[in-house]
Amino acid sequence: MDPMDIFKNLQNLQSQMTGVQDKMKDVSAVGSSGGDMVTIEMNGAMEVIQVKIAPEIVNPGDITMLEDLILAAFTDAGTKIKVKLASEMSSLTGNLGFPG
């Protein structure tokens, strides 16, 4: 591989990374738990956009279960957004001739 090609690809990658960072906020994923009783929407910047909790699972006597469901939904959303971002990065680096 020609070193000049590598340098040009790196310059292209750097300029495209700026666009990808802006685009990340447009990517979103919804994680859920408890059969969709708790859902969390997260964007590509790993910011929580929305939390929904079904009223029928709110039991003041069992806060621990609700906390567990929120944690599970948050983890699910984080995993899904990471997969989406990895796919975006893979397509970007693949277009420049770099391995994903």
C-alpha cells in the first residue's frame, strides 16, 4: 500500500469524523425490559432522550424491582446504540479502505 494513499485516507477519515459526530445525535435506539413495561430511548451521544414506565408496575412496596427494570432497559438501549454506531463506523472506514 502506498504511504501517500494512507495519508490521503487519513485526511478523508478526519473530515468525515466531524460529520459522523454530528450524525450520532440523530441515531437513536430504544431499550426495554419487563416486556416493554420500561423503555428508555438513547441517542448516539449516549444521552437518554426519554424514559417511559407503565403505571401498572409502579408499586411503592417494590422499588427494587422498578430500579432493576430501569437498569435493564438502560443497558439494553446502550447495547443497541453501540451496535448501530459500530455499523456506522464500519461503513465509514470500509469506504476509505481501512479494516472495520
